[in-house]
Amino acid sequence: MQLPSKFKMAVSGCQNSCSEPIIKDLGLMGTAKGYTLSVGGSAGPRPRLGDIVAKDLSEEQALDLVERIINFYKGYGKPRRIGEVLDEIGIEKFKAEVGL
């Protein structure tokens, strides 16, 4: 899928976070109550922890939200990582754009 920039995703089945979802563009972490979704993380020259945008999601809710976030990012158009987009527009505007 063509996106404005590199886009890394990680899913961790538990709170040990072995796949490091909090430092990926989009991360899902399993908990006892459901999935926690983070957006905007990155490592490398400009490290950034992802922002937690939703908690206690069912599998269906998580997949739906992932699709909405990717569609938002695909339509954004500027060649920036999604964390930079969040810094530019703000987390509240981002949440409104993806329907949170």
C-alpha cells in the first residue's frame, strides 16, 4: 500500500511489549481487558513514544480503528512520519479526524 512515508506497525499479545509497539508508527498491545492502541512512535534519530489513543478495545474495534488511522494517514499527503503529523496537527484534532 502506498503511504506518504515509512509506516511500521507492531502487535504485542501481552503487556511485556516484546515487539515494542509504543515505538512504532502504530502499535497494539494486548491486555487483560482488550487492546491498547498507540500512534506516532518512532526510534532512530528523532525518537518519540507513541500516543495512546484508545484502550480496552475488542479485536474488531482495534482492526476498525487501525483501518481508519491508515486511511487518514494515506490521505494526509505530506511525506512525514505519522508522529510528525501528530506533532503538527495535535492529538485532539487527530482523534477527531479518525472518529475517536
